[in-house]
Amino acid sequence: KPSVQARTTRCDDERLPGVLYSARTWAGLQESDELRAELDLEGTLDTNVEDTRARVIKPIDTDAVTNGVNYSGCRSTNAELADGNLAAYSDALTRPLTMLGLPTVSLTAAPEFEDMYISARLWDVDGDRRTLVDRGVFRLQSANEQSALFKLFGNAYTFAEGHRVELELTANDSRSFLESNADGTIDISDVTLSIPIANPGALPEIERRR
């Protein structure tokens, strides 16, 4: 009998349940190999940023509705990337991609001061519309150049054919997390994103036939 189950988040029609994956172990829900991409994402993050997307995706924010937020469940926006943040996205997907688990971000960071942090957001991009899929945060250890390796919070989510996967980085996500203890910049390079992929064998037979 399956002892581990995960149901995908569904944003196209939230009245319907997502697809259910079942397996004996957590590892059985996932493919053995993750999807790994080295991103063309290099530049400088700045804590002094006016970030409309941050207002949109804050868990509770009464003024966010004026900035294009959809509070029926999935957070989506068409806000532009803020100056001081960095982002890179994939080519358009040639087939659906189901993420299941905790994505991993690795990068090299050179902060201006100690005790700064990097927040990551994973978006599903459809034209100029973005839907938040996952996010995570990592506090840097010192003011020295350093390697950072951290997990996002995790989700089960299907990126549709024709959509793009985008990773955004910011040094100030204070609408959802605490403000950085230091105002300044962080130089970013060598960014890699790894996404755990759902195992089709963990689907019910009726879903595998589709």
C-alpha cells in the first residue's frame, strides 16, 4: 500500500483537485535524476529596491490587489522585474514539466556587508503573466565571497507546455521576510537551479494513459 502521497497545486481551475502521486517512499514519488540548469544569471542585487512583485506575493497584504494580485489561491502578477533584482528563465517548454519536491539553488555571492540574505522565487511564466510556484531564503555567513547552497520550500506543480520556468533573486524580500540587517549590494555569479521531477510511475493508471 502507498504510504506517501503528494497532490499537485492546481492554478488553472482551483475548484478541481490536483493530480495525486502515490508511492511507498518519498523517493518513489520522484525521478532519480533532477533537472539541472546553469543559468545566465550574473549581476548585482541591491537591498534598496522598489519591488511590486513582493507586494503581490506577500501572504497578507490588503493593498496588493491594486497591483494585479489574484488572491483566490495562486499568486500571479504581470509586474516587471524590479531594478536591483536579478532573474533568468528557460526556453519555452516543449512538453509539460511536473516538479515535485524541494528545488535547489546554488550560487556564488559576494556581499558588501555581513548578515545579508538572498531570497529566491520560482515563477511559472506564461507570456507576461507570472505565477509564483515556490520560494526560499538563505542568510549569508559573512562579508566574504562565498558559495551558497539552499533549498526552496517545495511544491508539486505542473508547468504547462509553452510556459517558461523563471528563477528570480532578491536581497530584500521584506514584505514576506525580515528586512536585511545591512543595506547594500551582493554580487551574484555561478547560479545553478536543480528541480526534482515527479515520477510518472507514481501516477494512477488512468493518469498515465493521458
